[in-house]
Amino acid sequence: MKLHRVLYPAMVLLLALPVHAQTESAEELAGRARGDIRYFRTHGNTQGVYEIFLEAQSFVAAENKKNGTHWIATEPDIRIAVPRCVKPLTAAWASKNYGLSQKSVVVFCSETVIKNSGNKDFEKWHVFVPVTTNARDAK
């Protein structure tokens, strides 16, 4: 295996990650330390998990209204790090073909800030957001 095939994708992802320490207030740093998703917003070249969550919530709300259901989007994993999307995020129900253990919404990005990297995983992405009908599980 050639070393550049392993190192290049990792370097591209690291370059896409923001440097928060210089721009975040004490409140933002404390919110991130608590794991409060509202403080994980799009910054620099990294897509915010909060915006991914909002897209999932919006999709679920529309589906609930259309179908008379009561699904609730749960918070995605705050450790997710994906390149910033340059096109609007979209969402849909996740297909059972993905083999997920619970019903989920998949949020898609069709084009990121990363171009011609040689790694298609950085040029577009998708993130799964689990859903529940139990409000206690929504965190």
C-alpha cells in the first residue's frame, strides 16, 4: 500500500478542521466542553454538527406534518467532522440497506469546499441522525 494513499486523506481532513481557540469566546468554549450541540456550528471549512441536526429536525417536522407521526430527531455525534458543504444540505429517510439498528434520517451534502482531492469521501458526504418517538431519547 502506498503511504500517500493513507496520509493524503488524513491531511485533507485535518486542513479542513477549524482552529477555534483564536476565535471562540469563553462561553463558546464552555458550551463545547459541555457537549452542547448548539456550540458545534459551521466554522471555517468544517460543517457544523448543529446545522446537520437542524436539517434532520426540519425534515422530520415536515414528515410528521405530512404523515401524522411523532418522530423526533436525536442529536448526532458531536465528534463528527466533515468538510463544509457549499450547497444546501438535504435529508431523507435512511434506507434499510445501510444496516442501521434504528430508524434514521440521512443528511446529505452534494458538494463540499474540498475539490479534486482524489478522495470522493471529502468532496461529498452523508451523516446519519437517529430518530425516536420517545422525547427522553431525543438528547
